[in-house]
Amino acid sequence: MTIEDVARQLPETAVLREHCRSLAMLDAALSPEWEWRYHSFDHRWSETEVMASMRNGSGDEYAIVFSPAGAYVRGFAHESPMSPYVEDGPWSGVLDEVPDVFRSCVEEPAFCDEQGVPVVTACTWRQAGADRWATGTIDFPEEPREDPDGAQYLFRLLTDRSPEAFQRWAQDYYEVEIGLDAVRHILGSRPLTESVVNALNPEITLAELADDIAEIGYPSG
């Protein structure tokens, strides 16, 4: 699977945005310490943009910028043969066809290294009004590899958006039992309640999540 396959499986922009917001809220409840979280969501990233992000603590990450122009998705798998540090710059085709409306995302300092090189192995975008996600024309590495750009691994909870998929992933990542009903509740974007928070993490209260709820922009009542 490559970013081309992922692009065919992503939902429309509004659905993806809601899903990313819910992932961040689930992680906020499961991991009160922000620096250890896997998924985040900043609904005040700029005056006109919100950003969803993932970082696994081992060098792999993604960022999704939602704006009036549409949505821009950038992923980086540090062991990918398509790493910009393998080819001395982004792999040919990954960013070459990104529309001008997303050029600021390509050049965003938070998505580049200290030399201004975009840190990316996979990229897709969807302009407002478009009926599908787009990618560049990419010649992937010739060596046989199931996930050459890391897209299958990076975006697996965006292509499989089921509560069961998140439950399996989270129980493995956090090494705790997680109630499926609570996961369904949040992935359904239903307002948080004390009982839902307690089902995910009995060591935190709804009131203690107030700052996270505000940053994420998740409905609380």
C-alpha cells in the first residue's frame, strides 16, 4: 500500500476532520500528559486553519491542515527509502504537483527541518469542492516493499476508522483494557460525559480535561 491507495480510502474532508478530532480526544483521555500522546488536534492552529497530527515517539509522524482551501496531508516515515535524507530532498513526485493553495503547507517551518527541507515521505491533498483526494505522480522504489512511503502504517487509523481498530491499537499502545462503547461514543463525536471519561481512564475527570477539550474543540455538553 502507498499514499495512492490511502488517498482512495480517505473519506471526504469534513468526515476526516471529525475523525481526527475524535482520535485526539480519545488520546487526551488515555494520556493526560501531552508529550506522550500519539494523536493531537489544534482547532486554533491559525485564524483560518486547524491541524491534526500524529507522532509515535520514534520519528514517524503526520500532520493534516484543514483550511478553507481544503485539506493537506503530509506524512513522514523515518525508515522509508523515500526519506528526504536518503535522496537529499523530497522524493521525486511527492510534492511536485501540490497545488499553489497548499504551497504554504509545503513550506511550513513546522513541517521542515532546520535547513528548510520538507520532512515528508507521503503526501495527499483535497481542494475544496473536489470529489477525491489527489497525489503526485510518483515512481516508487524498485525494491519490493509493502509500504515504501510509510503510508500504510502512518494512516492506518484514518483508512480503518472503526471503533474496533482504535480499540485494538490503543490497547496495544497503552497496554490497558479500553471499553469499546466509550470509543464508539467519542468516534461518534457525541458530547463527553463523566462516565465516558471514566470508562477510558478512571484516573482523570471531565473537569481535568477542560483545557484539552478547548484546544481540540471537542463538544463537551
